[in-house]
Amino acid sequence: MILLLSFDTKLSKYAELALKIGVNIQKGQYLYISCSTDNLKLAQIITKMAYKNGAKQVFMDLTDDECVRARYEDAPKDSFDFFPPWKVQEREWLAEHGAAFLSISSQNPDLLKGIEPNKIMAFQKASGKALANYYQWLQADKFSWSVIAAPSKAWAEKVFPHLPEAQQVDALWEAIFAATRINVEHSVEAWQAHDKELQDRANYLNNKQYKALHYTAPGTDLIIDLPIQHIWAGGSSVNKQGQTFMANMPTEEIFTAPLKTGVNGYVSSTKPLSYGGTIIDNFTITFKEGRIIAVKAEQGQEILTALIETDEGARYLGEVALVPHHSPISQANLLFYNTLFDENASNHLAIGRAYAFCIEGGKEMTPEELMMNGLNQSLTHVDFMIGSNTMNIDGITHDQQKEPIFRNGNWAF
């Protein structure tokens, strides 16, 4: 049942979802919120609600787009190789003490347009190296974490350029509320039902244990081998303490890790990729034995080339994700220029690091053991969208039989 609610009521329901379904805050638990100055109101509501739900202390990490842009324009180049050690210590200490981490995404997709790519990549490398332990723990589900979104004025203008300026932010809020099931009567229960549906899909594919997947579409002919005892995941995850959490809100995907050396063929993007404050668009990536051997982009070629040169692992894939074309976000027919949303409207792949929980026993493996079992390791993890209503995907069994998984962009089972 769709409800007509005031904006403040929707915002309160959104905060409740972030806390109860997203990070699933527990009594006595620390909460770390990363947020832009554009969305202090939402952060304040979440903070107050977190304390009422028993949070021990809430820590806020604020950024500001204008300040970020100013740094990239005028700060010395050698400053981009530095990542503050106290920020690393803060996250690692909180992670070790069972904190939950909530990120509110609102960055302007064109924030760093025109900035020298070397500065952007220097910062990406520096932060990736400094936070390597944190990201390793995150991708092994050692703690609860979740990513939600809230509009900024610049982001809303990018998504709704045809609307009057005064209506753009409100329109983006409404699109976010629709994608996260805020407009239904019982949002928490709706998310619980959605979670079960995603896990049922994942269980079906886990029982199949396909040897490989074959993708075909205009501009795409790609075979992706899967590791032995790979695990498809979807919906909620379980942290080291046994508590469930929802890493992405919204989420429409089920995903696993590819075999690092088992990707062959070529694949073309179907949506722009917003990366590091820039846009990469209309690109094709070619693979041989897992390794990226060629990239070609109509927009953002230099940034895409720099991305795959982050480290050796950035030349390989770390995630393969399935999203039906008739998913609610896809059917909204909006280009969000934000991976959190656009990846949940389209089949996608990820360059870089694989999730440890995507292989049996992976949560307890070291990075070296994960590599030995075929999972890629890297400083980066960047999703890019490849799905469309013309994409077919077949599962290849161990006796080389093909079974349909997707037909014309949607589930075939």
C-alpha cells in the first residue's frame, strides 16, 4: 500500500531504516557516520535516533564539496600522497571495538571535472593503502556497515536538469524514497520480505554451482569462470558478532566473486560510471585470462586507464552481480550518476578487490589464502554497469551444458 506522507515523516522513516535494517544498531554500540555538510539534517536525525536506540556514542566525519574542490584546485601535488594516520587509527579502533559504520552518499558526480587525473589517482592510492586493513575487515563482514544516499544541490541538478532549480532536490529525495521503499505502509517489513527474495535467488544459484557464466549483448561477449565453492550473496549480511545488516540501501543485486584468472572476452558499459568526482562513459573493457588487456572510453579515458593502473589487482575483476532489468530502480528510468543506485538498476561487474565471504570459508582466510583460492586482491573496488534489456546470461555447468539465467535482461528462472 502506497502512502501519502509528509517529507519530515519520510525522512524519519528513512533514518529508522538506516539504523534498524542498514547498520542494525545495537545497545551499547558505537556508530560512525560519514556525511557531507549538505545533509547534516539527516545525520542529526539519525544521531538522535541512534542514542534513543541505545548507541553508546556517535562519531561524525564531515566533508564539504566546496572544500574538497578547493583542495584539488590549489593544494600542492605532493599533498595527495598523504592520508591522515589519525583517521586510519579512528576507523581501525572503532572496527576492532564492534562499531557500526554508516555512509551517507551525496557527492556531486562532476565535483572534480577538469582536475588533473594524477591528483585524483594519487589520493585514491593513498587512501586505499592507508585503509587496507579496514577495507579487508569490511569485505570479510567483521563489522556492520551500510551505505545510503541523500541529495546535494549539485547532484540533484545533474539528475533532474530539466526541472526548475527549486524542484530538483525535492525530486531526488522522492526518487530515493521510492527506491528504498519509504512510501509503503510498513517499510521495515517490506525490506525484510525483499531480503528474503534476494536470498532465495542466491540460494538457487548456490545450489547450481555453475562453472562459468556467459554474457552476450550488443558490445559484450564475455565468459566469467567462477571459483570452486563460490558463494552467491544477496540482501542482508551477518557480521562477526552474528548481527545482520544491509550493506547497501537500496539493493536489488545478488553477487559473487569471479575466478581471478578466468575472465575472457569483452564487455561494454551501459551506464556512466561516476568515479572520483568524474564521469567515465561509453567504455569497453577487454580481458584475457582474467587480466584487463585493453580499455577504450568515449569520456574519461585517462581516468579509466589510471584506475586499472592503481595496482596489479586493478587489472582484474573482484565481483560479478546480477540485477534484473525490471528492478524498481531500472523501471524508474532515471540515471542517478551514483553507483549506489545505478548498479541496482543493472547487471554489473567490479574492478579490483573481491569480497572474502564470496567463497566457502573466506571470512577466515588471509589475503594470501584468498588469492590461492582464486579471489582477486587490490587496493580498489569499483563497480561498473553492463546490463540492459538485450542481455542474455547462461550458466555453464561442469559438464559444459548451458542453462539460461537471464533472457532479455531479466531472470530466466
